[in-house]
Amino acid sequence: MPKTDAAEALAALRAGLPVERARRALAGLMRAANPDTPALDARLLVQAATGLSHAAIIAEADRPLTAEQAARLRAFARRRLAGEPVSRILGRREFFGRVFEITPHVLDPRPETELLVEAALRLRPHVERLHATPPVACDLGAGSGAIIVSLLAEWPGLHGLALDISPPALRVARRNAVRHGVARRLLCVRGDWLEPVGGPLNLMLANPPYIPQTDIAALRREVREHDPHLALSGGADGLMAYRAIARRARAVLRPGGWLLTEVGAGQAKAVRELFLRAGLTAEETVLPSILPDLAGIGRVVALKANN
């Protein structure tokens, strides 16, 4: 959309405009900038600007925007038109049925990462049968804590360890743990991958940076400009973090413990081989060593420590 047209459309989002008309006008503006989810983007931004629920916007369609609400909505729209994701504008993201705070210091959790939590929950009966003491799961590079907090919320007997090299990220993870009532079972520790961990762990989960450095410039603008570079770059071939984890994975996992890690498209076989060489094994009867996402892409590698 030309800048002059966008400026005119933004100016139309003024005080006194009925909230439903504001939503429709914003959806049109979003459609020109982001054809994938314009209606959803518009609804979420109007809700955030006005404090109204989706139902209230429908029920009170003629309710006029106040000057403050209109100004807030224009500010949100400018940020979205500049390529900032709605989740970043709002400072929150839904993941595994819960809302998580996100900040510029953490990766914006992706829907495909929910597969890590699903895979860990499939292992619950095996983990609890093997080990009498409360099981412990470690989330490497925890970021917002979406993975480990979701798992703790779904698995009441589990204890967790969130590791991240970034203190601001760990503070976000801690706040999310408090928000979802699992803070008493989660320890947040600063560390570079497994460096501070002595074990023993029942589960090790990771969504490490796996984008080859030369591919970062080709990422979508929303990702390239708004996710922390530290959470994206996997070195020259994208496998740098997996090598660091593999060096100590077997030493800190209990016999019968599991490693679950997300991988990038086309990386699953290489990552599986890397961890097999490090002493882990595949146990396909319990869990496939490569789990596909909804698009059929190998997305999670699952391997076990020998008994």
C-alpha cells in the first residue's frame, strides 16, 4: 500500500469511529500489508486498544472509540504495517492452550514447537514407571519458558530446570512460571547449554537455534527483525548447538532418560546421527526417533539413554 494511502487509512481510525467500523477498516489496512491473517490481526489489535473482548465488540458494535483508544490503535497499526508481529506488539503468545508473556529477549514460540510438549507427555508413563523419585525435566535454551512451563502445568508430579544464557530471558520464564502456577517446581539457571548441569535428568528438551548463519538474511522479516539473533543462528551449518548438547547429554541423563529436540527442516537425520554417535539410542517401539509436524516435516528427534 502506498504511504499516502496508508496514512489516510490510519487517520480514519479516529475518536468517535464505531468500534466495529474501526475493526473492518483496520482489517482492510492489514489485508494490504499482510494477506495471511488480516481479520485476526485487526481483531486482536482492536481488542488490545480498547480492552474489549471479541464478544463485546460484536455486542457493542456502535460503541465509539475514545481519543485514547484511537491513538493506541493507530500506534499498533503503524507497528504492524512496519512488519512487527502482532504477538510482539501485544507482548504475549498463546502456546499449548496457555498465554505466555514474550519480550524482545525471547523467541516467539511457534505452533510446531508444541510437538515437543506432546512427545514428552507421551513418555510420561515410561518415565514414571522407571523412576520412583519425582522426575526432572530440563529445558535447554528455555527462552520464555513456554516448553517447560507447559509441560509442568500438564504433568503435576514433574520438576523442571530452565537453562538459558540470557538473564532477561530467564526473568521472562520465571514470570510465566508464576503466571501458570508452576514456579515452585521450576528452577531457572543461567548457563551455556548443559554446562551447569550435573544431572541426573529424566527428560532433556531443547529448541535450540538451528538456522544456518547464511540463511538468516532470507528469513521472513517478522522473524529476522524481531526474534533475538542468539535464538536463531545455529552457526555455519545450523548444527552448532546440537554438538554442544551432545557432548554432555549422555552423562547427565539417567539410564532410561530421554532427549527430545526440535530441528529445522531437513536436519532430522543429521541430528539423530549426531546423538546416536554420542551414545544415545533409538527406541521406536516407545517413541519414533523422528516425529513429523503437521506438514510432514521431521520436526522432533527423540532418543533414549541406555539402561
